[in-house]
Amino acid sequence: MEQDVKLQIFRGDKEGGEMVDYQVPRIPGMVVLDAVHSVQEKQAPDLGVRWNCKAGKCGSCSAEVNGKPKLLCMERMDKYPEDATMSIRPMKTFPVIKDLVCDVSWNYKVNEKIIPFTPKKGERKFYQYEADRVQEFRKCIECFLCQNVCHVLREHELTDAFSGPRFLVRSAGLEMHPLDVADRSEQIVKDQGIGLCNITKCCTEVCPESIAITDNAIIPLKERAVDRYYDPVRLLFRKLFGKKAAKQEA
């Protein structure tokens, strides 16, 4: 006979809260979100949890399971020992609204500031390999697990200086798009604070879509920033002929 699933779920809001113990029947194929729904159905109908598709594609049910950022709908219970007690908390980086529901609205404010796609005029033509390069970035489901685990946001709370990996991914997708002509270099350095990222790859490790955030987005953007702002030849050119001329030369 299978043991019940033992859960400790955070109950509270931005003023504080506590971990509350629950037990629910174990069902074959159960994921953590199933267990949370079982608690809602039979023990705590006022338990707050955000979810939508239950297929790992909407990014709504982000939380922390045993201290690790996860999508609740994709985290299988059979990964853990039957006698284990599952700890389920809201994402640490964002303010708690209620129980497992966080206020992630800051992310959308950051997104609004990014220079949008700006297509070049005239004939629009590009190759498949160019499309493939940016297609990876469009897989993002905005679960914000990468934002949650990023130490610049999570530990240092530098939300005024750093946009986080999700929006560096968006900027990379725009910058590398073969039809986009906007220059976001200054925005990426000054507003998005790419220099604050020390490429620990923690964001890549938690991405449920397996986007190579660090290697394919952040590092190429860092290389562009170094070329533009720290290359000694370009610095000399800018000093002699002005920023506009240096930008045209780049």
C-alpha cells in the first residue's frame, strides 16, 4: 500500500506566514501540482496557487519545491522517496500575494522598456540558419524561474539596475534577428545592466525549455558590449571623432 504524500506548503502573504502540514493520497503519475490541487479540493479551498495549462507551456505554476525553482506541473512525485516531506514555497525573488502566488508585474514593466522589433526598410530576406539562431529564444514561456534563481535579483535585489536573464534573452533575440535594425547596445549595458551578470549559468540550469541562456544569449551580448565600449581602438576612434562616428564605424 502506497504512503500518502506529505506536504509542507507556505500559507501567508507579504506580511508573513508559515509552513502548514498536509497529507494527500498518492496517485500513480502524480505531479506536485496534483498534490496541491488535492489539498485545495479536500482540506484548504482558500489555498492560493497560480496555474493554467498543466502541460509545462504557460509558465504559470512556478514555485520552489524543496528549495529549488520548479514548474509544479512538471515536477513528478515519483522522483522523491515515498516517505519524503515535500516543501512547497512561492518564488523567493518576488513579493508574495497569497500563499504560492507571487506578484511578477515588475517583469512586465522591464519588458515595456526594451526597444521593440524595428524592421529594415525595403526587401526583407534572410536565411534559415539566421532564423534558427533566434528561434531558441522564442521558446521562453515566461515562467520567470531564471529571474527567481538569478542571484543579482534574488540576493542583491538590484531590480533598478538589472533586467534579469529573461529580458537579456529577449534583447538577444531582437539584436540577432536578421531583419532588425535597432541598436540596443547602450540600453543593454546601462539600463539592463548586463555587466552585473557573472555568468554562473544558474538561469540556464532551471530553464524548463532548455534555452542556453548564458551561452547563446548573455555571453554574445557581453561580447558585443565589450567590442562597443571597451575595445581600445574604438575608444580612441570615439575620442577623436565623436560617439556618432564611432557608432557608424562599429
